[in-house]
Amino acid sequence: MKKRVMFVDDEPNVLSGLRRSLHGMREVWDMRFVESAEAALQALGKEPYDAIVSDMRMPLMDGADLLDQVKQRYPDTVRMILSGQASRGAVFRSISPAHQFLSKPCDPQELANRLNQAFAMRDLLSNQSVKTVVSRLRSLPSLPALYDEVMAQLRSEDPSFTQIARIISKDVGMATKILQLANSAFMGTGGRVSSLLQSLTLIGLDNVRTLVLSVNVFSQFDGNARVAANLPCLWEHSIAVSKLAQQIAAAENCPKALLEECFTAGLLHDLGKLVLLAEFPKEYLQAYTAKSDMHANGERERIGCTHAEVGAYLMSIWGLPFPLVHAVAYHHHPAETAETKFSTLTAVHAADAIASEGDPSPLNHDIALDQPYLNRLGLSERESVWRSLYKSNPSPPHEAK
């Protein structure tokens, strides 16, 4: 069945250009082109659409406000901004209601790939087996209360390390964890950082919000005896993957925003393991100590879904950006996506596979580098470069709970 896609732009010439450039997609998409947000909402009220792609700047109701309405009324519809207005403020306003933000001019094939990936992601997150497992969970990790405060400071015109340190200091456990990270051999400091402010300066402003989120997620399981014994190795592996993914992206000359995405996705890529270990400890530990294949098939046989699917589902509930959710969902099986070039998923998959090879913990030793995927992206020859990055970077010691 064809996917139904709506394009919204107040400039008729732009819509005509989109119609011409996407002519080749008419066999797989049923497309509609409308000139206002009001017309878009009226059309959505009459029949469902799989995706809506809107311009940002429009009279009366702009793209961000339109997609916010769509998010509330039709949550299953994939939402994208396609706009020539790529200012930081515009992107920031669209983060919550939009799954993705694409800048004009956009290559038609790139747009098609992004939409097809979004459709696949939507179908994955609506998978009944994932919903069934999540519905059985007694508790879900939540976003930390301090996260909004830190984000507000980071969004200001002149973010202050001092103010961020003051906010984080309200949570002793979180402050301690960040100090531990800053003093680890992983950061190359030799154990000389004694203040939270110094730690944040060393770690970097771009990574602070990710650390606040990830540290909180891990700390929510500290009191769970079934998980606590495995927290150090899972935390260590997540830190190693986040750092390596960021380095891999830097080696591929990726923009700063993608480096931060890689760091975040690396830290959260195994979030689902924490949740499944907490709720199904016997089944999960048996699965990882068994000699059978412990990739997605093994988890699905014993529990009903994979840790990648659970992690992606939770991140989507939190409203985290689509590229992060996508990277976590497919980090074991990137070839299942329609990707044709390097992305956050590429970096996290490669970093996870490389870091896992020498990891002694069965919980982390569960992935192999997907060579056909790298071949498809034309990146096979880059593997040796990425491995050299890991060899030159010491692994962090186990963190205290």
C-alpha cells in the first residue's frame, strides 16, 4: 500500500518544485501539496497521512506550531520540517514537534531516504511485542528533574559553566558521578580534577546535557540488587562507545552537531539492557550466559523483543531527537535501514562493535561489525582508522555505583 505524504509550503513555486523533483516517488507515495497550515489540518481531519513535511516560515501558523498540532492530534504521523530557515532558533523550536529538520535545498533522494527510515522507525515503535514488554515493566527510567534546568541554561545566549555546576550540585549523586568521569584515565587527567566546575569544563559544554541524562538513567538502577552488580561494566562500556563514536565521527569530518549526537547515542545505546535486566533478571542473565546466539534473535526468543527496541521506545517517549532514537534502535543491525551514507548510526554501530571485541563481560560482547553495511556505504577501508582510534584511547575504569 502506498504511503500518504503531505507537503506544506505557502509558496506555490516551492510546492511545484517539490512536485516535479518527487515525481519519481509517485509509485510508492500518494502525495498531496497544500499552501497553508490550516489547509493541512483540514486535510488531516478528513483522512490519515503517514507523514507531513512542512516549511518553517508561514503566515498565521508556522511549521513548528503546525507540527505541534499534528503531534497532539495525530501522533502516529511522521513529522518533518523542510525549510530554508536554518537558524539555531528555528531548529530549536522544531526539536519537540518535528522528528527531523532538513534544510533547503534538499536532494530528493535524501528526503526519500529520510522518510523511508522514519516510516520503518514508526513501524518498529508500534510493534506490539515491544509495547507488551514495556507495559509489563513495573517502573520506567524517567528524565531527571535537573535536565530541564540544565537545558534552559544551555539554551541561553551565553551558557555559563558556573550556573550549570550550581544546578548539578543539587544532586550529590550526579555531581559525584561527573567528578568520577572527569578524573578517570579515560579523560586523560591523571586524577587531578577536584571541582565540579573543572570537571564540566574538561568534559565540554556540548556533552553536559547528555551526561546529566545518562547519569540519571544509570543511577535510577543503583538500588536494584539485580542490576547493581552489572552497572559498572555497562556504564564503562557505554562511556567507551560514546567517546569512540564521537571520535569516529570527527575522523569523518562530521559537523559539530553530529559529534554531539554520536556521544549521546553512544551513552544511551544499551539503555534497554538496564531496563530488561531490572525487570527480567533471570531470563536476561540466562540469555547472556547461554551459548546460543545473543544478538537480536536470542533476546527476542526469551523476552519478546530486543534491548535496542526497548531503548528506542523509551527514548521516543522522552521526546529525544529522531536520529538518536534511530541510532539506538538499529545499532546492532544497521543494514536493515535504508541509509546510504555515514550517520550517527554508523558511528555508534562501529564503536559498539569495536569496543565489544575485547570486553570481558558477556553483557557487552554481543555484536559484530556489519561488513555488508559498511560496504554499502563505501566505508570498509575506514575500519582500520576507526580501530586505531580505540587502540590509542584508554578505556575508563569501572565507575563506583
